[in-house]
Amino acid sequence: MASQPLVDKVMRETMVKTGVVDLPAFFNMIRHNELRKVERKIAEADMQIIGGPNCWDDHGHYPVHMAAAEGHVNMLRMLIESQANVDQPSEKENRTALHFAVINKSHEAVRYLIDVGARTDAKDIHHRTARMYAVDEDAMRVVFEVSALITLPRLQALRARPSLPGAGCGPAPSDDGALWLVRTVLHPLLALFPRARPSTKISRTAMRSSTA
């Protein structure tokens, strides 16, 4: 996982207040899924100074939080590949991207975040994990019940084996056992459930108020 780079907060504050960087506009690009614009923006020198893909807005939300809440999987992928910290907690709620994806019922974002190894045990200020917010959602519950199988020891064991046991399972590449488990077990199960319309009750509303 990428770690958050050190950012000079005084310099960041100055750059934001003087308009050198326009964070509301940047987060609106993420909200509207303007992938190429965001990709170019985070590569700019001024954006790199304030954290690039690990910058935060005035509400303490990070790019991965906005992308996860909106269910923009390609945006999430680009941010994470650009060294965004997938487990970065928000400043106020202490919620990760996985929290925001679950709360907003962004099933595909949840699926992707679990695929790339996002923590499922991180707790917010209410001492609740993303799994706890998913308990009333059948599809989300399946996601987390299956993801519980992919612990680090099991992942390491899977990678050490040329195949997984079980009739009809077939071989799994030794260096990709965890993804094999996700794609052959988790994804088919998740596909049995209808896609829910994203909720705006919690995180997305708060985020949009920061970019209005």
C-alpha cells in the first residue's frame, strides 16, 4: 500500500488560499469521473507539492474517498496506480475508501477495493468497520463473508500452491491465488444480487457540499 507523503501544511494552506491550486474544482473532476483531467492534474508540480493523489479537501476527504463514494472504479484504479493510499482515513470520520464505497452501496467499487487488498478491519470514529455498515445489504454481506477467507496467511498459502483443492476448481496460478479466489468465488456470488442505486444519505452528501 502507498503511504501518505509528507506535506508542508503551511505551504498547502497558502497555495489553496491564494488560488495556486483549486481543490474544489479538482474534486469536482473526480466526482464527475473526468479521468484524464484528474490524471493530468495530479501530475502537475503544484499538485505534487500538496500530495498529488493523496491531497485532501477542506473537509478532510481524499480523492480515493470521492471516487469510492461515487462508484468510479476506473478513477479508483488510476489513483491507486498513481500511489494513492487505498487505506487513507478521512480526517473527521476516520473512514477509508472502503467505508465510503459500502455506505454508498457502490458494489463495483467495493469489489475492486477488496481485489486490491483494502483493509476490511479499519474502524471509523464510531468504531465501525466497513463490514459493519454492510451487514444489512445482502450483496455487501456476501462480499465481506468471502473476503474474510483472503487473510494474509491464506493469501501466502495460496500463492505457494500450484492449485487450490476441490473438485472442479482447476489450477490457479501460483502467484495469483488470491485473485483466482476472488474472481471464481466472490464475483459470481456478487453477480447474483441486483445492483443497488447508490445512496446519498451519508458520505456523498458531505463530499458534495465541499465541492459546491
